[in-house]
Amino acid sequence: MSPMVDMIFLLLIFFMVTTVFTKDAGIGINRPQADTAQPLQPESMILTITEDGEIRHAGQPYQIKQIPNLVKEQLPNKNGSITIIADKNAPTGLTVQLIDQCRLGGITDISIAATTKTP
């Protein structure tokens, strides 16, 4: 009986160590809620806007004018998509500017992330 318990603990430790934990770019974003929210596309480029208006991709901060070059670099064939994760208190004007800069980078499939409303 003792070897079985040891084996179970070893398997438990193995799965705990090898599990991949994902986070949204390591910053706290308070997403707005929507009734029609859908799951995030895995091949999507993710840009985040914090409450104080900082734009980030993969944890790195970017200025609004750097976005077209970043998009061209990350999605060179122009058939990818971009998901913007904006804090619900982020400036709306900045979100519109970010969408515009993504389009200048050649991508038109742009979506804004939200969480589903809980009943």
C-alpha cells in the first residue's frame, strides 16, 4: 500500500510542476462584461491597455505610434487577427486610436476582449 501512495504523490507533483499557468501579460486588467463574449482565438496577437492608458504586448510597453510596425513584424502575412484586452476604465479614445494603428499595420480582423456576464 505504501508504494502506491508514494506513486500517487509523485504523479501529483509531476503534474503540478509540468502544468502551464497562463496570465494576461502579467498585468491586472479589469475586463468589461458582455452577454455575447466568445472564447479568445489562440492564434490572435494580444494587445492590452491598462487603466492608466499604457499599451502592452507580451509584457513590453509600446507607444501608440509603434503599433503599426509591431503589427507588421508580428503578423507579416496580414491574415492574422488582433485581440485588444482593454481595462474597462481605460480611455475609450486610446482604444479607438489603437484599433486605427492596427489597421494601419495591415490587419482588419480586430476584436475587443470581454468577460461573459454571470447571471
